[in-house]
Amino acid sequence: MSFLLPRTLYGRLALILVTGLVLAHMLTFYVISRERRTATESLMLGYMEQDVASSVALLDRLPAAERPAWLPKLQRRTYGFMIGPGEKGGMPEARISTLLMNSLEEAIGKRYELEAAALPGPPEHMQVHLRLSDGSPLTIDLLPRGLPMAPWLLPLLFAQLLLIGAICWLCVRQATRPLAQLARAADGLGPDLRPSRMEEGGPEEVARAATAFNAMQDRISKYMTERMQILASVSHDLQTPITRMRLRTELMDADPAQRDIILRDLQQMEEMVREGVTYARAAHGGSEQPRSLDLDAFLDSLVLDYQDLGKPVTLQGALGAPLTTRPLALRRVLGNLIDNAIKYGGNAEVVVAPAGSGSAEIRVLDRGPGIPHELLETVFQPFYRVEGSRNRETGGTGLGLAIARQLAQALGATLTLQNREGGGLEATLTL
């Protein structure tokens, strides 16, 4: 049955409260209606005993010729009088008919002989036959009815139900709002680690949760800042000995082939250090502020830079509108994707198109070997390489896509990979 319940805590609490209050409302209405019916019956029977007894006594004392003129004056909402034997029928069986008959016998049955007849057809209809002192037949026509219901009662009950629903909605909304704020704050804690502070107020439990969440954000931010500082320090400290080693290697009287190998290894070490620092900084999203950017001109300039270097990169499509983003981070993301496409596919195709209101989709396509489907997400992990060797020429450091994903998240964008039909890879950046 859980699949019938709302998925949100707000929906479930509202459903529980509304259901409980509506059931209580219906039970109260039932109890009041039953009590009202009981009181109505008691009032009707007590009043009828006195009124019927006096009416029959009046008709019995009037001359026979004057009795018909008095019948309209003695007519009531639930009963009336008829001169004559009336209609024949069966014995009354309904509860209200039995009560009426017992009440009439108690009021006039000691003086007059009564005969009851139940007549078919809704509503319940009953006649009581008797003979007056002069032998004239008299019929009491009974139409048992409850007290009439006020026309405004049902609309009022419906309005009460609406009021109950509105109050439940408001109360549950107030109760669950801190949870929604906590969720938004957690979602807002992006790779740039710019905390979305929660207001530390409200009920005690909510204030404690907000305080704990803010403290957690501060600890994470401090940890990531220290991590970046450590990596930056390591990079700075390593670059100096690497530079000295390169200079000494160039001055060594060694085999030129061996010297070139050592120099290449030192260069790779330096590149790995720089990429490690870049990844750490990408996790913070950098300090670059978003600004409005002519994306078409930006992409055209980026592609022309590659073409000036003799790289086979092409551009297709246009956005036709400015976009608010961080240009340096965007250039780094696209640069990593284009470099990968050129490295593994020999060329890169950049395709841009609108992707909804205020959004853009940039695809970088190649015709390389692609990536196994089960590894399309794994390749975004730091230092993971599809090519298992440690050869920099074939596998790289394993940080390029990780840096691109981190920067994309800092941009508020999504970066996905998928294999192309006919071979190759398609990287899609949705801004």
C-alpha cells in the first residue's frame, strides 16, 4: 500500500492530518445527527400526545356539521384529521410508526378504540382510525417527519472541510519548511564550497539541525581549503627540484637518448603536479565571477585558436543569445574535451544549439575508439584511465575528465558522455 502514499513527507503528513480531521468531523456530524433525531422524536411525540388529545376532544364535542370547517385549523406538518373511515392497510412495523402508535394509545387510547394501518409508499405513512362519541368515524393521518434541515447546513459543513484542509496545509507547510530549506542548502553546497547558510532559528530541533549543518559546511570548506593549500605547496616545492634536475640533466655528459628520456620524465612529472593542483582548484570552482558571455563569439574564438595551431577542430550551430557563465572555467572544460577528442579521435567537432529557455547544449564529437558503456561514468573519477598502462602518451594522468566534471558542476552545468553510432565519443555539456 505504500505506493499509494505521497512520496514527500509534506504530502504524507498532510494526508494523515486531513484524513484524521475529516474522519473526526464526520463522526461528530453523525453523533450530533443521531442526538438531533432522538431529541426530535421525543419532542414530536410529547407535543403530539397533547395536541392530538385536545384536537380529538374538540372534534368530539363539536356538532357533526361543524367538524369539517375545523379540520384545516387542526392540520399540522406531521399529521392531520379526516372525517371518514380512511384507508385500510397492514399493521405498522417501522420503529417510528410503533412509537407514534404507542404515544397515541397513551394519550387517547383509554377513551377511544384505536386501529392503526400502515400504508405503502415513501415516505412512511400511517393512519389511525377511531369513532367519536356519536359513532362518526375519524381518521388521524400521520406523516412522520424529522425536523427540517436548514439550507445553509450542508454548505457550512463543506466550508468547514475546506477550512480544515487549508489549516492542515498551512500547518504541515510550516512544519516541513525547515526540511525543504535544509535540502536546498545541501543542494546549494556545490563544488565551489560556497556555503548556503541556514537561519539558526525556529523550533529547538530545527535550530539544532541548522547549526549542525552550518558547522558541517564550515568543516568541509576548511578541509578542502587545506587540501588545496597542501597540493599548492607540494607543487611549489616540487617544481624547484624538478627544474634543478632538468638543468643538471641537460648539463650531463650522458647518452643523448638517455638524457632525452630523463628530461621527458621530468616534464611529465611537472605536468602531473600542475594537473593535480588544477583538479584541487577545480573542486572549489575557482573565484571567477559569472558574467554575460556571447557564447557564439566565444566558441568561434576557441575553435580558431585550435585551427591556428593546425588542429582539426570545426564548429557548427549557434546559440544566438548571450549566456551568463564563467568564461575561464568554460574554456578549461571545453579545452579538456577538445584535447581528448583530438588525442583519441584525431579531430574534434564542436556543435552548439539552444536547449530550452536560457540554456545551451555544447557537444564535442570525435571518431575515436569510444569508451565501454559500463565505464562512461567511471572515467570521471580522478586518476582513472581506460587505458591501463602508465604511458602518458596513451593514457594521460586520468585527471582531464575529472577536472572537466568538477568545473562543469561549478558552472551549474552537466557533463555527460555517450558513444556515437558508427564509432566515436560524444561529450555533452548542458549550460
